[in-house]
Amino acid sequence: MFDLVGKAILITGGTGSFGKRFVKSALERLRPKRLVVFSRDELKQYEMQARFSDPCLRYFIGDVRDRDRLHRAFDGIDVVIHAAALKQVPTAEYNPFEAIKTNVLGAENVINEAIDQGVQRVLALSTDKAANPINLYGATKLCSDKLFVAGNVYVGKRDTRFSVVRYGNVVGSRGSVIPFFLAKKRTGTLPITDPRMTRFWITLQQGVDFVIDCVQRMHGGEIFVPKIPSMNIMDLAAAVAPECRTEIVGIRPGEKLHEVMVPEDDARATVDADDRYVILPAFNRWEAEPYRNFPQCPDGFRYGSDTNTKWLSRPELLEMVARLEKSGAEEA
């Protein structure tokens, strides 16, 4: 196990919903020697400094597209959590070159600078949309996943290791459906893309806890997939606003009916590791010894939101909605 306590940690995209919750948890549990928040939004950094003022914190204005800035920011860093990305599906469809610059070329910059600066562990955040992608956002994140897995081949004799965490929709994050539905309650109508639609769901805290755990467990090249519940969009609508009518508006461009986190073609390289699936790299330097005692997923296995064995119950949905209404989406 890699000990995270007392390490110098940097998080790219650190002023986002995940970044803020990660910083809070890191300060409480990891006692970092240095904790660097790296992002390009000075207003969010200003607001974040008012909330978090621990002496170990450093705020770096910068963009993952700028390798020189990454070179300076990574100096003396032990661990990098790569959360920076352009994440909105419609935005990526309309601005494809910008998504590629951040999500693909930015990933390359992070990998190269982590190697050159001797960073020990790099964990990149991915998305269920990277599995069998049908939109540009998913395609850029799949490319990013491949780059981080392959990065382990490029390190030579250095100790740098790269792995990926892939999970589903984050409850209450900016742009997610629950805050959207809560805002629409006042109109009396909830727009539904398709009543059959299902999604994986994870809370911000669960995502942060999973990332911290994976950094400590990673050997390099794994794609970690948590076992999390699914939810049907109509069940969610009934929990958020049972008094509202629903209006079917159709699936948006680049949107799937169901999401997949382990495609069938990856099953032969995937092990069932208790609370998670681990997609093992085709090439590694450590063999598969750490995962030898876990069963391999059978041929044809697929981990999809529609065939999931775990589903959010109505009481769980109601509790989730009440918590969001009380604390606000940003603090979910």
C-alpha cells in the first residue's frame, strides 16, 4: 500500500465540485505536506481560499494545456490527481478542438511532466462515457485513459505510476440532473429525455473516498471501476417532484440510453475485486500478482447501468434529494 499521509499532493481542476471535496477530505485525513490546487479560474480560487486557508495549501493559476506551467507546478510533488477536463457533452460536440486540447493534449502534458518531475503516483479521473463512446467527450476521455495506462511504459527506470478511476454521474455536481430537476420544480413540468434511461450514480464523497483508496492500492495501469447503484430517470423524477408532470423531450445528441463502465471486450482483462472491478493493462511491469486471487470476469460480461444488480431505492433517492435541497448542489 502506498502511504498518502504527509505527501505533497496536486489536483488539476482543483476548484471543481470534486476538487473542493477532495481538498476538504485531504486536509482532514491525509495531513499533506503540501496541497496544490491547480486550475485556470481565478474567481473560483479566490472563493476557495476564503473557505480553505490551511498553511499547506497552495493555489496555482494554470491550464493543463500549458506544459511549462505544469512543469513549475509539479516541482516537488509526490501525487497528482488529474481532475481537469471539459466535461459537458453538448459543449464538447460544439467545440471539439477545445475538448481535444484539454482532455487529450492536456493529459499528455500531465503524463510527460509527471515523469520528468519524478511524481510518484498519478491517478486520472475518467467517466462511464469513455466506455464504448458515442460522443466526443467520451472519445476524448477514452483516449486520455489509454494515454495514462500507456504512460507506465514510458517511465523507464523511474518510480512514476499512472492509473485511472472510471465512475458514473456524480450526485449534485454542476450540470447534473438532480439540481436541474430541483430548479424545474417551480415550472410544474420535468423534461424527460427517455423514460427508459438509466444511469450509474455516486456521491461526491464516495468518489473522493474511492480515489484516495485507489491511489494507495494502484500498481500502475489499472482502470478502477467502483460497484455503484443505478437509477431510472422516471424513479428520480418521482422522488424529486412527485407533484410535477413529465414531458418527454427526446435524447440529446451524443447521449446514450444506458451507460457502460466495463464493456464486453474488456471483460477478459477485468477482475472482480470485491467492491470494484479492475481492468488490468495489457502491458505492465509488475505482472498480475496483486490481483491473482480475484476472479476474472467471464467472457461476455458487461457492467452496464441497465443490467446492474444494485439499484437506488425510493427511500435512498428521497434522502439524496433532501440532502441536496438542504446543503445545495455544490456541497453534495
